[in-house]
Amino acid sequence: MKMKKYTLQPSQMPFDLDITLSCGQVFQWVRHEEIWTGIVKNSIITIRQNGKTLEYDGCKETDLINYFNLNFEIEKVTESIRNSIAQTTGTIPDLLFETALSVAQGLRIIRQDPWECLVSFICSQNSNIPAITKRINLLSQQYGNSLQDGWFGIPDPLSLTQAPVDKIRGCSTGYRASYLTDTASYISENPDFLSGLSVLEMKDARILLLNLSGVGPKVADCVLLFAYNYYQAVPVDVWIRKIITKGYPDLIFQAGSRKEPSYDQIADYCRNYFGYYAGYAQQLLFAARNSLITKHNT
DNA sequence: ATCCAGGTACCCA
DNA sequence: TGGGTACATGGA
């Protein structure tokens, strides 16, 4: 098959397609022998990377650049994070961050569709990534938009609203089923809600997201980061909690207590320590979690 | 088999 | 405001 080509410019490097699509920010992309297939704006996209060449099909070049955030200048961002670390502690290099960077170099925060992101992370709670992927695929196959070749997009709000809750539960969603139908119902009735968030300050958008059923601090921060690219959003899951508390124990000792730090304490610590792009730093740490946390070191 | 996972809602002091 | 608990399911 013939594919279009896009050559990454020096300012667009590094870019790593594999890490970007498999680091837990998006769940419906599938890889078969170097070629990734996924759905962007209701179209099936195929893409493969060979060094600085991207071969792709199914979308326009501008869509490719926008979706993969190719003009996000990673080198400048890592420099910003390193500067913030140095300013905060004066100790560089930071071994934890540098290790994450070496493992997950080229990771990009993509520009994911807000509704897809919201549904995905409501589904994500208290589950591991393979289970989340399965769950989202079941939902899509049963209530999603049918595309070609057996591909199904995330169900739109109305489809989920009209589906019986027990059928949604049947898609391995468990107790999350009512969260999904309640939130879908709200978005159906307020179709401009999600697009309206993009013009708000992050904290205001976050407050609105937290009103949705099944959306707490973690899910809200994932949506703010992965769909709206608010880099001050720092999702704190069990992995990030472990990495930060074990990697930067001064967070605990500084407070003078041994009790587990709160969600906000960890997120605030990251914002202060990593600076403006704390959310990006967080995703590097998450992507490198298996290298940063060993099983005998939990 | 047992533990754990990209948590949240709800209750109670 | 903060701490404890139930919750469905499946992967490792």
C-alpha cells in the first residue's frame, strides 16, 4: 500500500511513535508489525515511523501534526524542566528524571479528543492498562460508530445515554457503568460543555470536570493533560505516588510526618519541582515506571 | 489463589 | 477537610 510521507524537522525531534501510542494516554491504537492503526476524528489512520520519516494514511498532514503535537518542542521543554529542577534543589542532574527521559525519549502528549479521553479515563479507574483497553474496545464494538474493516470509534454521548445500564455493565465496566451513562447523559444535554473548557483557566475547567459522575481528581487531570494539553495538570495514580514518594522522600520528611501525602501534596510538589511542564514530566515518569520501580522495591 | 490496577462516591467525625 | 470503605472486573 502507498502511504504519504512526512519528514520530521530538527525542531520536531525527538519523536517516538511507539512510546507515544503505548504510554497509557490513549487506548485504542493497535500495532501490527511496525504499523499502528487508530482512529482520529472518526477516520481510520495508519502510521509507521522510520527514524525521522513518518509514513501515514487516512488523514491530512495538518491533522497529523496537530494530533501528534509535532510542533511541541521537546528539547525546549526538557530544558525547562531541568532548569526548574536546578532552581528548586540545586542538585543536577536529577537521576530519576534523567532515567525516565532516557527510557521515554520522544514521548509526546497527543491532542486527544476530549470525549474519547473522558470516557477512557472514567473506564480506567482501579484497572490495569490491558483491562482498560479491553473495556473500551467492548464499549466501542457495542455502541460505537461503525467504521470500515470492523473498526469502531468511542460511542458518542447519545449512544451511551440510550444504552441500558446493565448492557454497559456487560462491557466489563462493572460499577463504572452508571458513571458512564450519567456523564454521557449530562454531555448529551450540554453539548458545548467540553469544547467550552478549552477557553477556561485550568483550575476553572477542573472544577467543572469534577462535577461529572465518575470524575475525581485523577480522571480530571488526565483529561486536562491529554485532551486539553494543560501541562500544569499532574495526574497522580498509584505509580506516580510510588515514584514521587520513594524518589523524593523529602516530600514526606519536610512535612514532618510519616503519613501518606495527599493527592494535592504530590501534584503540588511536582508542579513546584518540575515547573511549567510538570504534566509532561509526570508522563515521562509514568512511561518509565517499570524502570523506576522494581518489584523488590515497592 | 491472591493481590493489585492510570479511583471515585459516599459516609462519618 | 480529612480519613475509612465498598465497589466489579480481569491481569499478573
